[in-house]
Amino acid sequence: MEIANIRIDERLIHGQVAAIWSKALNLTRIMVIDEDAVKNPTQKSVLKMACPAGCKLSILSVESAAANLAARKYEGDRILIIVRSPATLRALYDAGYHFDSVNVGNMAKKDNSTQIGKSVCVTPQDVDDFRYLDGKGVSFGMQRVPTEASESLMDKL
């Protein structure tokens, strides 16, 4: 089991992930960790349709993902972990799955958010979650596609 990338992208699986990231990273599995998607049959169906052919899909809660990763359940897979927000990554870290780096792809504008990158807007809660994980040694690079240079998110905060 190899974690090829951990990505924050509010859109979860979409064109950039399905067509570009999956090929660039030679993925065999996409792991969506999202409490809402786990409970929503319609969203699960949409994610299954968006997942590239030949790539397995797991849609998991934070608790299940942490347990499966700790048990090395996906031996032989190259995995992209994708979440909607830094809050999910904070919960995953606190559930015992530790990681070193995260790719931040898309965080849309919302009430009380500030734009810090081309496609990254953060709320005060997001900033708190990023700083918490940064304090644990996690690095964050903003990068929409693999051909684009990664920029330090923490430098922009």
C-alpha cells in the first residue's frame, strides 16, 4: 500500500482528479474520506461514475479510513486520499493516521473566507486546522494540477 497523494478538493472526484491526477500518480485506488458522502447514496453513485476506469474507489468515514489504513487493508494499491476540508484531515490525524504532506487543490469561496491562492479560500476554522496540522509537522502545498508548481500554503497564511 502506497499513499501517492493526500489532497484537499471540495469537489472530491472531478475532471482534474479523474483525468489528470489519476494518470500522473498511476493510481489504483481513490479513497474519498467524507462523512456526508458516506451517508448519501446519490453522492456515492456520482462518485462511482466519476471514478476513472480501472481505479478502485473507497468512500469512507474518518474512523473507517483510519482503521483501514492502520490495518494496511489496501496492500498493493497506489492511493489518492481526497477530502473536502482540512477539518477532515485534522480528524484523520487525531484518529491515529499520521501523514507528512498534503496537496491543497480547491477550496471555494464562502462566507467569512479569504482567498490565499488561485483556487484556495480559507475560513478562520480552516486556518486553525492548517496551523494545528502544521504544528504536527504536516506540510501543505497548493497545486491545482501536477504540471503546476506547488506553493507553500503556510507562507500565504
